[in-house]
Amino acid sequence: MAKCPLIAAITLLACFALAVTAHADPPIYPPSYGSSGVYGVGTQTRDGLTAFIPPGRYRAEEAPGIFKAPGFWLRCNDMPCAPTYPAHIIASGEVSQDSPLVEIPPTDTAVYLFNVTLTFVG
């Protein structure tokens, strides 16, 4: 007779453990931005921008997919932020195998990405 209540108790504990893990928050991964387009730095709205990236340090990697053109990024101090407006470009870089870090200060206006994914690292 003692076995039935023990088995029932173990079964209830196992069900409780599964229910708790099923409702646990999913792991939080670092946010990524890319693979091509212009991102405003911070949250201040600017004409023509619909996406924003917070200031910080990011790892630059080639964007996934079958399109394997060399990736590059630009940091700009004014809009429009594009390779055709060199007066607005304050820094640039290419994606390489060693995944260089990109520092985006809050004083930047926008970041232009071409075939690049930026992943937040701090």
C-alpha cells in the first residue's frame, strides 16, 4: 500500500518540474542588426529611418545567405548615410575572418550596413 502514495507523489513532483520549466522565460540572446540598410543610432526619429540601433560595441560578421559580396559598414554624422555621401562618413570597415569589433558612440547619427550583421557584445 505504501508504494501507491509514493509513486503518486513522485509523479506529481515530476509533472510540477516539467510545468515549471515549460513556463520559464526563454534565454535572452544578444540582439543582432543587419544585414543591409541604414539604422539610426539611439531612438531619436530622423527622416527616412525606420530602424534603430543602440550605441555600444558590436561584433561585425558577414550576413548569412547565398549572397556573398564583401560586407562593409559605415558610421555617419549626418543623413543621408550612404557610400555616395562621403562627407557624412566618419568611420568605415570591412568584415574579415577575425570578426572585428565596431564601436558605435551615441554621438553618431546613423550606421549603414551592407551584407553585415552586427551583434551586440557590450
